[in-house]
Amino acid sequence: MKRNLILSGGVAHDYPRTSAMLAEILAQAGIRSEICEDFQRIDEGFLAGFDLVTLNCARWTCSQPQISLAWRQQAGFEMSVEFQRSFALFLAAGKGLLALHAATLCFDDWPEYPHLLGAWWEWGYSGHAPLQEHLIRVRTDAHPVVMGIGDFAIHDELYTHPRIADTLSPLAAGEWAGERHPVLWVRDYGPARICYCALGHGVEAFAHPSYQLLLQRGALWSMRELGEGGP
């Protein structure tokens, strides 16, 4: 069974519940998950025994002046040299990364992070539409991760205006204020595979069958376990 580390925790989201749901969803695809909320545990060799890392978290430096003291105490995180080395070694070994929702604002003190993820949150520019039902349009035949998954409506928080590090070909997008906003893409980063999905604010999203299938396929594809016809 493949091993997955879920990095969990932060502010403005019910991470204890959604990470537990995520572990159950991925277990149905043959992936055993460990949930980690203490990021200080991650030293240079910590990730070596995992096949996949999943980011279901909101942890960043919180250096922006508009961030409250409470948020700084709950979410503030400065990446250690050991953490960065462990992540770099993990990716260099050709492992997989599944990044969800607020992952685009994480690890803002790691200059390379936006390039491996493909996009990042820019304070004062990026934002989100209200937590409500949104229609997600899927490029059904564009990639094995989305093959056969049609458009779907989901109660979620739609992220808007991510800063794009380079050219991306989104596999799914939501619409808000007359614009289309990418919510799912996959990419190679050296020998590693990355899948990012901007959906996943709360338990309603994690209970959605289409989102669950995207999570399973994104994880399997990142570990090179997804065939052309899906799982």
C-alpha cells in the first residue's frame, strides 16, 4: 500500500475534519495516510518513507500587516532549512505532491515553491468568491485525472486570480464575476509529479463524489499509479 503524508492545519478551515475525511477517501484508492500537524517534525530525512505528500493546510509566514495576532499564532510558519531540504529530496526522488485549496498561500518564504506548484496567492490581488454553490466545468477528455468526470456543482469557496508562475493548462475551472478561474491542473517538476486542486474549503466539498474522485485520481497520477482509463 502506498504511503501518504497529509500536512494539515492552519486557520479559517476545519482541518481536523477534512484531513480525516481525506485520509478515508484516499484509503479507498489503496493509499494509507498519516496526518501531521507539527511541521517542525520534518527534518532532512523525514519524508523518505512516503510516496506522496498532500498539502491540506494554511501555513505561511503571516508577515502581512493585515493578519491578526490570533492568525499569526495559529498559522505562522517559517520554513526551516531542514524542512526545505527534506521537501527538495522528496521531489528529486520522483515522488508525488497533491496540493489542495489554500496550498497556494503556504510556504511563502520558499522562493522555489510557486514554481513547483505553478501558481501562488498574492495578497491584495488574489481572492475568493463566497462560500456557496459553484459550477465547475471540467475538460473531461483532457487528462486521465478528469476522464469521464462531467461538469458538477459544488458548495465550496472558489479561489480567484491566482498568480501563475508559468503556462498552465487547467483541467477544470469555475466562473465568477464573468471570468473563468482555474481550479485544477497537473504538472511535472523535474522527476516529480504535482497535482493542485483549488477546491476543498470544508466538509461539504470533501463529501462531494466528484471531488472525491478527483482527489483519488490526482493522488494516483502523482504517484504514477493511474492508468489512461482511470483507477
